[in-house]
Amino acid sequence: MAPVEALTDHAERCARTLADAADVRVVTHDDADGLTAGAIAAEALDRAEIPASVRVVDGLSTDRIESIAADGGTVWFTDIGSGQLDAIAAQSDWTPVVADHHQIADASIDAHCNPMLAGLDGASDLSGAGAVYLVARALVGSEARDLAAQAVVGAVGDRQLVDGELVGANAAIVDEGEAVGVIERTTDLDVFGRQTRPLPQVLASASVSIPGVLDDPATVTAWLATHVDDPDQRWADCAPATRQTIASALFQAAIERGVPADRIDDLVGTAYTLAREPDGTALRDAAEFATLLNATARYDESEVGIALARGERGDVLDRARELLETHRENLSAGVDLMLDRGTTTETAIQWVDLEDAVRPTIVGIVASLARSELPDRPIIAFADDDGDRKVSARGPARLVRAGLNLGVAMDRAATHVGGEGGGHDIAAGATIPAGSERAFLDEVDAIVAEQVGGAEGGPAD
Ligand code: C5P
Ligand code: C5P
Ligand code: C5P
Ligand code: ZN
């Protein structure tokens, strides 16, 4: 469990600061990782009998940090804050605690838990919810271990899987969740929707294309009919023998149709199941749970997401399911629009402006989902955002290995045009003033060209 131990000191310092507080205001980020991070924080404080409130924000501008600090007291930033550590450190007469995994601004504070402080990768070794989980464990001990389930949902929601599975400190947290029976990990097809969706949609979500088989739900349905009795059942309902039949037939088809061996490997991944949740619900699969959470906060109903992540059901779950319908439609329409419109290619990047056709809160998810279709260069997507422009950047792993760091590129280029940005090497974002897009793009293009040097374009991995 070395990756977790490397952060013990940082987690313990955060926990001591929280334990000394009369009450704590939790400020968290508005995506699945942020909601699970906020939920773990609230549960841990509750168990430590420290009164707490939770507020969900879409970002932290310097103005917002100043106004939060002005109210004084102890504020726990979760899945957010490291990128704005300079602004946080500059305030006085309050006690900030930060548990996050974003790239760290040039400053330090006493109570800060971030995988990068221990040389771990913030995009794959530990999520924001994971960083909060480590603090929760330092605060309330083994009583926090059931919260590993939420930490896994956060990591999966942030797409931290490497070759289909969680690694590093995330994997250590999975071990803890398995030990207390809240998480099960199984090798499975690397697909989305195992619990709630019918087989054709599930198989069509695989990132591998097998011509004539895994093209779209229609070809999958036709192919499935030759292998199973009921092609419309859900993956979770299939008998183990049926799943085995389908998986073997898929591998066979892939080999026959000449799919390269390394792409065939991509058919396989790890399923993270929330063992205590009901069968056949989105709550039981970590990826589906994460999507359900995204469907709340990205539509201004973050309180629904926090309650759901803390274990509330009933009306809260009904509302989340309603929101999910809209979210799915929006994502699907957003990806179609992005691919129809196509990207404009610069030296080192490609970009597309989705204007007001895609909400600023989901343009990043749309760019992530479209990324496998646009593998040559990092994608920069713009959307209108309340008079400003929201920017989301996503890059191929191959270029990250060659030096790409979109978090640095977004931070520098946004600052250059009077905006704010940051994030991870592989996925980052910014908000910039309307009208500054061209200057911003030129800056990003120059920075990325320098980062990746002569790295060749080519298929994503
Ligand atoms: O703010 P936060 O760190 O929670 O958001 C991470 C974002 O980065 C998510 O939108 C996630 O989809 C994206 N990401 C990605 N590919 C990765 C890692 C993260 O698209 N390999
Ligand atoms: O099948 P469709 O493209 O409509 O799927 C959209 C929905 O599936 C969204 O809710 C999206 O978040 C989710 N999805 C995902 N990861 C995938 C595939 C789909 O989160 N790999
Ligand atoms: O918003 P989007 O999903 O594109 O964000 C990708 C990553 O960049 C997330 O980790 C997000 O927290 C980060 N980001 C940031 N500063 C911004 C916008 C996004 O650090 N202004
Ligand atoms: Zn996160």
C-alpha cells in the first residue's frame, strides 16, 4: 500500500486541522468526483461529530476565494483548490484545508493532501474523492472504510482508469473497499451500462470497433441474435455462461476480422461494482453511478447529487434518474454535433466552437467522449458561458507520454488573455473572455508544440 502511505503525513495534517475546528464549511467541485469528495467529507465530519455544511461550486476564482475566506473559520476544499493554492495562501484570518488532485499552483499551505505532493500522478493514481477518503481515514480511522465505495465512483467518474483498471493509490482504496464488502472488482468487457442498459447498447459502447459486429446498436443486435436467445437482456442479468459465450464470440470475431492484438486487449477491463447497491440499478456500477451524479450538478441540482452520494434514496434517486435522461440526450447530441462540425487543425492542436449548442458544464464530457474519434491532436472545445467562453481540452495519452501538459497550457494561455485555467496533463479547462479566442488558441498552440516537440500524430491509445 505504498502509494497511500506516501500521503499519510499530508492526510494526517489535514485531519488534525479539521479535528480542531468548531465547524467546517466544505467547498467542493461540481462533477462526479467532486460530489463524491464532498459526500465523503460530510460523512467523515458527521462521524467525527464536527458540524458541517457543503457547498458545490463550478470553479474557484480569486474573487470567490476572497469572499469565502472573508467569512473566516475552517474551510475544507475538496476536489478543488490545489490549482488556486496561491490565492488561498494569500488570504488571512481563516483556516483552509485542501484535499485535491489537480496540478498545484506555486504556493503551499499547512493542510494540503494532493497525490502530486508524494510524486504520484493526479490524473491516474488518485482522484479528488480519493484524496478526501485518505483524510477521512486519518480523521475517523477504520470507521471510514465503507466510504471507499464513493472514492471509487469518484476515480471512475474522472476517467482515471489506465488500461481499463484503477492503479496506484486508487487501487489501494479498492482493496480497502473490497475488504469491508462495499466494492467488488471483476475482470469484464470494458463497456458502459452493465447494470441498466440492454446488451446491444452496452456492447456498442466498447472503444474497440469490430467491423460488422461492434459498429452501432443495430449491427450488434443482428450479431447478438446469432449467439444468444434474448439479445435485449441487460448485461447484469445474463447468466455467467451467456456472458462467456458473448465474450468468446467477440474475441473470435475480432481476430477473424483482423483487429490488432493490442486493440483486442482493450475489449477487456475491470468492472467496479458497489456490492451493497440493488442489482440492475445505476447505483451498482461505479461508472453508471458517476454518470448519474454528473447528471445532477451539471444541471444546477448539486444538492441531489450530494444527497445521493451520501446514501439518500427515494425522491432524490427519482429526481437524479429524471435528470439523467436529459443528460444522456445532451451528451449524445453534443458528441454528434462535435463530429459533424469537425475540428480546425493548427500546428499542434485541433479546436471546435460549440457556441451555445452545448452547456458549458458538459462540454468537457462531450470532448472526452468524442476524443477517440479525433485522436491526432489535443482537442480544444469552446462553449458559451454567461458572456465568457468555457474551454475544455482533452489529449491522447500517447502525447502526454511525449510531454503534453494541458493543465499548464490552459493555465498559461488563459492567464495571457485575462482568464483562468488549469487541470491535469491529459484533461484541462479554462474560462476566457469572449473575443480572446484567437489569441488564446495561438498561445495554446505554441505551448503545446513546444511540449510535444516532434511527437508524431497517429492513432490514440
Ligand atoms: O476536475 P476533475 O479533475 O474532477 O475532472 C477531470 C476531468 O478530466 C473529467 O472530465 C475527466 O473526464 C477528464 N479526464 C479525461 N481523461 C483522463 C483523465 C481525466 O478525459 N485520462
Ligand atoms: O450511448 P450514448 O452515447 O447515448 O451514451 C451517452 C451516455 O453514456 C452518457 O450518459 C455518458 O456519460 C455515458 N457513457 C459514458 N462512458 C462511455 C460511454 C457512455 O459515460 N464510455
Ligand atoms: O471543465 P473540464 O471538464 O474541461 O475540466 C477539465 C479539468 O480541468 C478538470 O479537472 C477541471 O477541474 C480543470 N479546470 C481547471 N480550471 C478551469 C477549468 C477546468 O482547473 N478554469
Ligand atoms: Zn477530480
